[in-house]
Amino acid sequence: MPRVTLEIDAQLYRLLKASAEAHHLSLEEECCRRLEGGERRSRYLQALLAELRAEDEQRRANAG
């Protein structure tokens, strides 16, 4: 499985981590919950997901 390294704002990381702990979730699960339309949608995470999808699509186009 490919490994993805993200650089995010330290304050955003702390907020995501605290929210994950409050919901008894892993950080990954909290991010997915937000992306799926949980309590609050995170515009940052939505933009990040769109960027990752675009990069993946471009990589596939260049490979094929």
C-alpha cells in the first residue's frame, strides 16, 4: 500500500486529534467521519482529499 505523508498545521492537527479522542476514534477514522459529513465538515480536509485525488489521477494518466 502506498504511504502518504501530509504536512498540516499544528493547531489543526491538535484539533483533529482532540476530536478523535472525544469520539473514541483513531485520527484516520475522525478524518473519514468528517469527510463523510459528520458533525462538522472540514473544508481543509475536503480540499486535501480533492488534491490527493487529482494527483492520483494525474499519476495514472502519466503511467498509462
